[in-house]
Amino acid sequence: MAGAELEDRDWQRLDKWLWCARFMKARSDCAGLVGEGAVRINRQPTDKAHARLRIGDVLTVAIRGEVRVMRVLALAARRGPAAAARTLYEEIA
């Protein structure tokens, strides 16, 4: 299978997942957040918006003056309402 066929099934671009999970209003803003180094995947810093995110990964996101840590529960088929976005992850205290 080609990478495009596996995307959104086995993995998802980090910027796309953040956008679908409604962390920012625009996908380009999500890519900018990653580019600033404000996101870690499984404790590893990344500045690549195209980084592959998988179910079970733990994200650390510095956003709006706070640090949020969450486990990815699902990949998004599309950007939906806020209630659906909250089912994509669980917050880790």
C-alpha cells in the first residue's frame, strides 16, 4: 500500500490530527505550532508538521500558556464538532 492509502488509517499527519482535534482554528496554525517546537510526540521534540502520529502516542503540547499532555485514542476521518474532537484523545494529568 502507498503512504497515502495508509494515512488516516494507520497513522495521520500531526498537523492534520491537531486540526481535527480542534487545537487551533486553521490547519496552517497547527503546522505553525509544530514548527515552533511546541509539540512533543512520546517525549521527543518535533518541528515537522508531517510527523506521523499513531494511536497510543502521547503528545505534549505547549499552547495558550499551558502545557497539555494527552494520549491519542483515535485518528480523525475529518474535522467534526467539538464533541467528536474530544473523543480523539484523553488528557493525562
